[in-house]
Amino acid sequence: MKERIAVDKYSKALLRKVPEDVLAEELGEKYTDYRKRWHDAQTFKVRTPFPIHLDIELSYKCNLKCIMCPYGDPTYVHPAYKGQSLDTSRIKEIIKEGVPLGLSALRYNGLSEPLLEKSLVELIRYAKENGILDIFLTTNGMLLNKKMAIDLIESGLTHIMVSIDAATAETYNKIRVGGNYERVVKNVNRFLEIRENLGSQLPVFRLTYTKMQPNIGEVNAFVDMWKDKVDHIAIAGYLNNIQNKEQNDNLACTPLRPSAQTEFHCWQPWSRCTIFSNGDVFPCCMNYGRSTPVGNIFKEDLTSIWQSDRVRFIQDINRKGEYFKDPTCKACVSKRDIFEA
Ligand code: SF4
Ligand code: SF4
């Protein structure tokens, strides 16, 4: 079985600490059981009663306009979402509903910058106190100030991923429009120092570098700069997720494969789903699901949505490699065709 969306080969080599080892040491048997359930779901062995992992988009807001993101694409507007925030009491109900059914992990992200949310630290603590084992956060790092660093380290967060995508201010400014390279580098270094001073191994710290044409020449410099400091560096391939095709072509490093020639079995609908900031749900972490939701958490409970015929259909076609039977999956796999589907 081939995987089309693969993290770059560098990533595995760039682990200073294996996150699973750190967490198994910290959390014990419960953690190893959750990882086994996750593996069984991802390999299509078990149909779970509830997603094992949730991506929760607290709001549809960001403080940057990165060139590889819908926020940086002037042709992409999703009026139904603009400025939307998810009700925190409904998020708490979903956690309470899911944990007895095997919900074990969550990430407070969708297409958003979570550090903009005042409720973030409280929601991480709530998740931790109510049985969520693995709590992830992806951020652009701009608001990762000293207080936020201490609050996050003490909150129960298990993974933090900061995206920088450059080894120089010049390249950073071209990609992460509205950001400040020096500030983000300072914030990362201070976070690592505070974590060490607090004697904590958690959260496991990952830096992410999405490889695109404007930054392809700085991969090695980036790795050299950070490899002895952070726990993990992920060099990710560019996912073609903006509407403007010309912009996509200018960013992608390799030609995208036409879907008809692609063998792909997507494991995501077997293990995880996203709750978008208006309550819509789709069984994977991709932005594409926003256009074709399988339900809404303000209309029904997530258990019913997850066990519905629609989700079962998306699971089954993806197990068989027949992603082309669902227009959103077909568009996602072919990428280039997403807005023509
Ligand atoms: S920080 Fe993330 S969500 Fe915000 S514009 Fe950049 S890629 Fe998009
Ligand atoms: S849209 Fe379909 S193929 Fe793409 S990640 Fe989601 S479930 Fe998988």
C-alpha cells in the first residue's frame, strides 16, 4: 500500500527524542493502549465507536497571511467561516461524550492560529483533566511569549509544533506574510529554555518546515540551525491547498500526480475527524472537508455523526482505495482539481 502524502525522509532522521517513548514513559499503559488502538484503526482493522483523535478549530482566524495558505490567497474567501468561533461549552460536552468511547487525542487547530484564543489554555487543562492523553498544538509562534510558554508547559500539552519554513528573515518574510522571523526564533529558544528550567520533557517540541520553491535552498541551513535544540524537525511536502492555481504552481517543488494514476488508501476517516468553527464535521484533518460536511455538532451528537452511513461510506471507499467515489476525497487526492470537482 503506497502513501501519497508523505513526510519527507529527513523527518525520521531528525528525531532527537521519539515522542512515543517520552509519552509512554510519562503516561504509562494507558498511552500504549491508545497507540495500539490508533494503529489498529489506521490499518483498517477496527471500526471505532468514536474518533480516537479530534481536530477542533476554535476559530476561523489567523494573524498571518502565509503564501501557501488560504488566508494568503486573495481569491479564497469562505464567508460562512470568516471570524467564526466555536462555543467552548460545546467543546467540553464533546470531550465528555468521547472519552468513554475511546477519544484519546485532540489538537486545537483547524485553519486557525490557536494562540489567538483566550480560552486555549483552559481548554487544554480541561481536556487533560477529563481523560485526553495526547494534546497537540500547531502554531506560527508569533504569540508564544514568556507567559504563554509557561502556561502551555504547565497545562498538560503533550506536543507543540511551530512552523517557521525558513532559515533567514528574507525568506521567512516572503512566505509567512505578517510574521516576524526574529521574534519567532526568540520565542522558540525561550520556550525551550523555560521547559528545561521547569524540568519538563513535555510538550515534545517539533519544528515544521514546509518545502516550497521559495525556501528549497534553505533546508540544510534550517536543519543545521535547529537540530541540536528541538526534539524533532519535520520537513513536509507542500500540499496544494489554495485556490489560485498559478500560485500553487509557483510553490510546488514537484509536479503533482494525476489522481487516476495514484494508488491511495486514506486511513484518516478511520481514526480522526475535524470539527470546524461553525460546528461542521468531516472525518479527516483536511480543509477540503469544509465544503462537504458529514454533520454538525450543534444539530446532533458526534457519536451519531461518526457512526452514520455517510462516514461509513467514506471509510469503506478509502479502505478499498476507491477515494474517487467521493468528490471531496477525489479532489483531495488529485489536489490540483479540488476546485473543479
Ligand atoms: S499561520 Fe497557519 S493558518 Fe495562519 S496563514 Fe500561516 S499557514 Fe495559514
Ligand atoms: S479528503 Fe478524503 S482522501 Fe483526503 S484526507 Fe480526507 S478522507 Fe482522506
